[in-house]
Amino acid sequence: MKPGDHPEFFRFPAPEGRSRESTLRLDGEGRFHHDDAPVDHPKLAAALHTWIARHPDDGRFILTNGYDWTYFTVDDVPFFVRSVRAEGSDADASEGDAILVLSDGSEEPLDPGTLRVGPRGDLYLAVKPGADGGPFDAKMTRFAQNQLAPFLSEEGGAPVLATKRGRIRLPG
């Protein structure tokens, strides 16, 4: 049993002489920084993405590995959609689901009803609806946005994104 499985885990004080606040920051492009220096080690950066959660009491973003936890800063959103693929290896996009590959390595189907366009034209959506503290906001990388092409059509001059979970008219 990990300490994180204890019901009071997030209420325990920080170890003696330490703080639960950190200088870790996730920028708007999905890169972690520590003391304003980029976290360049690929495995550490990947691990940090898998440790993202919300504190159960105050809702602030935390990093937790089940043995310890700390608050960190999120500039934009905690998760990023790295890529999109059609459900199944030879799936016809018009008949299937769009599967999102998130920055923490998890995969889930796209819910078109949660899509929205940000002020700079980036696509945002809700992910991890069943997770503790979820749903979470996510931003699609440009690469992932380009992979939506098989799910797009045009209706009355406006783009429409459609999957088997629903359809949404996007601002043109």
C-alpha cells in the first residue's frame, strides 16, 4: 500500500523543514520548468505529466506519485492532446471515434460537445471526466489539431467535427 492510498494523505503536513509549494511550472505548450529552467530530461518530464492531479480539499493542481505531493503552477491547462487517431487500426474516421492521446500517455475518446476555441484559435476540451478531481481542461497541440482532418466536413460553409459520440459546428 502506498502512502497516497491513506485517506488523510493530502492532509499530512510537509516533511520537517519543507514546503508543499514548489517552483515547478507547466507552461502553455506543455513543457515543465523548475526555477524557470526547462525540465530537459525526457523521462522526468514524462513522469511529471503522469503525476498531475488536483488537491481534494482546495482543488489546486498538484503533482503526486503516491509517496509525496507538491503544489505546482499551471500556466494554461494541465493536460495536452499530443495526437488523435481513428478508433481501430483500419477504422474509417467517418464511422468511428476520434481517440485522443494525452500528455500523460493515457488515451480516451474525444467528446465533441466539450470542444471550444480559445482566444488564439487553439482548441480546448474536457478530458478525464471519471478521474479524481476531473474533468480536466486540455489543449490540443497543432499536430493533434491537424489530425482531426478525417473527422471534419463542411456544412453551410462552416466546419463540422463529427465522431460517433457527437458532432459540433466549429467557428469558421
